[in-house]
Amino acid sequence: MLSLILPAYDEARLLPASLARCAEFCATRGLAAEIIVADDGSEDGTADAVARTVATLPADGPPIRHLVLPHRGKGGAVRAGMLAASGDPRIFLDADLTIPVDILDDFLAAIGAGADIAIASRYVTGSVVHRPRWRRVMGDAYRVLVRLLVPTGVQDTQCGGKAYSARTAQQLFARQRIPGFAFDAEILFLARRAGFRVAEIPFELRQQHGTTIDFLRDAPRMVRDLLLIRLNDLAGRYR
């Protein structure tokens, strides 16, 4: 059985369609699966949206669990989902399915072929990216900072789609300390140190809608968290 984790913060509008799509995908593929909504302290009726959606889905589909969490950030929600999961592998996708659920086919193939981690990547051959230029520029700038401060050995740390074997997830997320946006870089930094094998998966990205990230507000926090990862490592806090 695989575990599919959807971290969510105020996603009442998008979650019903995403949950239905994920459940349909698993049923069509004949995949034994559980779906976990890791709710990061939503205040917009996300819990009601999940409950209403579950009531409309086939009873023989994958079970859907709703984790109600305090608001800490996406990293905290993904960590809670990964550690609460019982499947193998354990996969998370952004709740809006900007990275389509179909990528699970490639994730499962990569894990089955021996990778410990499989990640969606915008910067490998075969990827097709459609997104506003300002988002591309900001993403490239953050990518440079990650390379300088917390080298991970992968091209793209921030895509909202990653798969981990259960053993790998348990080891890495138990050591995670960053609850916010930089948690992906932290986890992949730790994965490199531990010698885990990472497969980068190309995909097609169409990202035209808005983002919850306010770059003027959040950029200093992103840089601070990258520096904190480096300091945590130097201080031996990941041992």
C-alpha cells in the first residue's frame, strides 16, 4: 500500500476536486492506497470540504484520513503526514495538483527500480514548464541560494511532488527541524549526507494561478531557514 499525503492550508475550494482525482487515479490503477490530508491549521472550512467529499466518493475507494494540525507551515504538515503514514512508499503532492497525480506512475517505477527518493524536477531533460516569468526568476534565485548554502546534489528541491520509501521517510522526517518553505531543501540535504539515492522525474508544469507565497514577506524567512539548516548541521543537531 502507498500513502499519498496532501498538505493543505485553506484549500477548501480546491481539495474536493483533488481528492476525487486522486481517489479515481488509485482506483483506475488498482493501487492499494491511503490518502492523508495534512491540514495545517486551515480556517476556511477545509475540514468540512474533506468530509463532504469523502461522503460522495465510492465506499470501496482508498480511505481518506484528515489530520488536523496546528498551523506551522507546509514542512510541518508534510512531516506529520509522513510520520503518520502506514504505506510504502510515502508520497506527497501539493493539494492543488499543480504536479498531476499521474506522476505517481513514474514515482513508483523509480522506487521500484531502487531509488530511495523520487522527486518531480523542472530542470531535467523532458520537463516542460509553463509559468509566469517572475515565478521562474524567483525560483532560479532560490535555487542558487540552496546550492550555495545547503547543497543537495539535485537540480530542483522545491517542486511539490516527492516520493520516499517508508524507511527513508522515517529516517529523514524524524530529523527534520524546519517547518516552513525550506523543509524540502533540508530533507534533500540530509538525504545526500545519508547517501540515499534520488531519482529526478521530468513532468509537465502549467502554473498560471496565484501563490500563497508573498516574496517580499517570505524571502527573508527563506534565506534565514537555509542559514539555519547550515547552522544546525555545523552544530551537529542532525546526528
